[in-house]
Amino acid sequence: MAKINHRTCSLLDLPWEDVLFPRILDYLPVDQLVRLQRVSKSFQSLVQLYLRNCHCFDSTQIGPHLPKAAFCNMLKENEVLHRLNLQSCSEWLTDRELLPVVGQNHHLLSINLNNCLLLSRQSLVAICLSCPHLQNISMAHCEWVDGLSLRSLADHCKDLNSIDVTACRQLKDEVVCYLAQNSCKLRSLSLAVNANITDVAVHEVAKCCRDLEHLDLTGCLRVKNESIRSVAEYCPKLQSLKVKHCHNVTESSLDILRKRHVEIDVEPPLQRALILLQDIVGFAPFINLQI
């Protein structure tokens, strides 16, 4: 009688690119991939090949403790990234680490650099030159973003539909107007926490970006009713508007948008009064609002 060969089958015997990548590794967060490659040399080879071909890298899946060396090693051979989120690398990320990744990934569509304070305008210029198909970029609280680098972004990345430059305080009306004039596909824009922004910039954004759906002007102290009326007039697709702490924006301009069911982060005056009264007395009195 012939002997039956009971060969043990392991996970790594399955086809890597046809089975393991799309059926298993695509569902693992980055931190688990990091742990997996420590199991054995074979698993290390598996993970490195996967990372070489992955389209998305999200550092927030690991948290704030991703070592610089691990980041560089994980992406050193990847040339097919579409989405890159480096928000959790803010404590150590500099141009030296970012530039090689950007330089070899010309198909990037989305980049998140929020709070990456150690970068410089050189990184944004490199993104402009290397990523012509870029659609979304977030650079909140990156005060190194200046007018020249944002102009370069507008000149080279014509498919932009979402930009977040919250608290980028070097930016003024002139460059925001230039951005609007050259980025007419914008659907989401945050200019929040910038006292340099006035009605001039907001009016130009409204006039040039007719497909705008989300606009954040939180803390733009010099914005007034006139530009909000322009937004109401020129942006029929607007879904949300943030104007908290814009003390010169009143209900006379916001009411137009409320009637179109635009989500606004500031309550109507009567509603605010009721909430304040409820906080003071501990209950909401019955008031006939139809009077």
C-alpha cells in the first residue's frame, strides 16, 4: 500500500499577490503589519512585498509611536501610493524623510500633513512637482506654508478638490484669490483661524469655485456679511459653512443659507438664547415660537 504524504500546509503556501494580499493583508491596519513581519523572515518578506505594492499608507493606524526608521524602511520601495496620511508622524517628520517618498510616488491623490511642523515649504514644492494628479491635501497648522508654495500648488495640481490650510497664518487674501482662480474644481476648503483673510478672498472663492460644498471660515475675524452673501449667491451646491467666532457675520447673511438647508455651525439667535436660558435655569421653558 502506497504511503500517503500528509504535508503540512501553511498560510504562506497560499498565493501571495492573488490571495494573501487582497483577502487578508488589505484588511490589516499598519500596526498589525508591523507586528506580522516580526514573526519570521518569510513573513517579513511577505509584508515588505505587500508594502511595496500598497496604495494607501495611514500612520494614524499605528498612533504617535511609529519610529522614523520603520517609516523609511516600510516605504522605501513603494512607487504606487495613492493616499498618504502622515499626521501621526508630526513629532519627527522632516523634509529628509518625506522628499524621497514624494519623489518616487507620482500617482498620489491624497496627502495629509496636518500638524507636521518640522517640514518646510520645500516639501510642498516637491509635492507640486511630483504629484500632478493630487486631489486632496491637508496642511492644518503648518505655518511653513507660504504664498509662493501655495501658488505653486495651484499652478501644478489642477485636479484639486479639497484643501485644508487651517491656521496657515502666512497666507493672505492675494494668494487665496490666486488659488481660487486656478482651482475651480474645489469642493472643500478650510481657511480657518487666519485673521488675514477678509471678504476679498471669500468673495473670490465663491465666484470662482461654483462647486464648493464645504467652507470653513472659523475664526476668520475680518470676514463680514458681504462675502457670505456672495457664497450664498455663487455656490448653489454648498452643504456646510463654519463661521464660529466670525463676529462680523450675522443672521442677515446666514438666514439665506439656512433656508437652503445648509448646515451652519452657529445657531440662530433665538435658538442660542433658548440654550443659554436652559443652561441658566436648568430647563427649557415652553415658548410659542410661532408668535
